[in-house]
Amino acid sequence: MPSSRRVFLKHSGILMLGTLLSGKSVDANTDRLAEYFAAEDYSKIFAKVIGNLAVSDTDNIKLILPDIAEDGSVVPVSITSELDGIETIFLFADKNPTPLLAEFQLSPVLLAQITGRVKLAASCNVILLARRNGEWLRTARWVNVMRGGCGTG
């Protein structure tokens, strides 16, 4: 049986080759991302992302953040889920100058496990929005920020 590292590398190469051969326009995606990340109002960008589709709250996607962030410029965040079929994850901070923190495009055959750091301007709700099998799922966490990381203190 091949090692999991070899399988991972093989599948990564296949996914990369498929992406390169798909012919999708990089410019169109870049323009869309620039528009999403430039938005200054949470409700407007949220509406752009989902339109008028229904959103269901879920506990099946874990959004792990500290209750209190000592420094808003480096807030650790982890996202995990045992749900299969998650295609896209958006991460928002409702009080940030640019509310969209991140967008992740996932393969629906992989389980979501993402770890990173985000900047939060002030104490706020961090909202995760995930598209799975054509439906939108949401979960949120409140984070108290002691020092701001996006230009406020």
C-alpha cells in the first residue's frame, strides 16, 4: 500500500494539472476577489456572496477562536468539520474595515481542516459561511479584542 505522503503528492499533482488545463480565467477570479475584499460594509458583501439564498445555522462546522484576543493583529483561527461536500468557505469579521477575512475553495472529497491567523480591528463576530451541496451553512463566534490590528486601538 503506498504511503499517505505519496498519495497526497499524487492527488495534489492531479488537482494542479486539472486546474491548469481547465482554462478558467484567472483575471475574472482576480476581479471578483478584488471586489469582495474591497467591500467596506459587512451586510453588502454578505449579500453579494449568497444573494437571496437561505442560510442555515450549523454546529457541524467548528470555528475555533480565542474568547479574548490580546492582540487583534494576530488572532489564531481554526476551522474543522466532519461534513463532506464542503466546496467553499468564507470567513467574515462584521466590524472590520474590510469584512471578508478569507475565502477557501475546497475539494468536496476532502474534509475541512484549516488553521491560520486573521486581523480583527475590534471586538466582533467572526462569521463562517460554507457552501455544501448547494446549500449555505453558517456558524459564528464572538471575539473580544484587547488591541486592534486593523488600524484601531
